[in-house]
Amino acid sequence: MSAAVRTAIVTGAARGIGLAIARLLGGQGIRVAMVDRDSDALQEAVQTVPGAVLAPFDISQQGQVDECKGRTVIRLIACAYMTP
């Protein structure tokens, strides 16, 4: 990822590939907003990522996504899986 990127939002960040990517980015000095609907798992996961911030919400709920509009987002990395 470019050195110009300073902030990333990673969805599905409580576990699996989302958590792995959040850890990788955090280790590179990039500020990471970790998003997941499982707030308990996310609370634990955020402790393992340097400089990460907690963003517990469900990206399948438009109202919750709308609440996050207006924030500065440089890079969005979507790892959340949604079923129809």
C-alpha cells in the first residue's frame, strides 16, 4: 500500500482475513478503523493492532453505514462476508 495512505477502514476485522489485514496495515504505521458487527470479538481484536480504533457496526444495515458518512476515509478494505 502506498506510503501516502494514512488511514484505512477494514470491514470484517474481528477475525480471519480482515483481522490479518488490519494487523498488517497497523504494523506498517497506518491508522486502522476496524469494523465488525461482532462488537465483543472486535473489542478483543482491536487490542492486537497498533493504533487501531474500534468501529462496531453492521455494514449490511444502511442506517449504520450512513452514520459513518462524512468521516475522512483514504482506503476501504472490505473483508466482511454477507449472505443474501
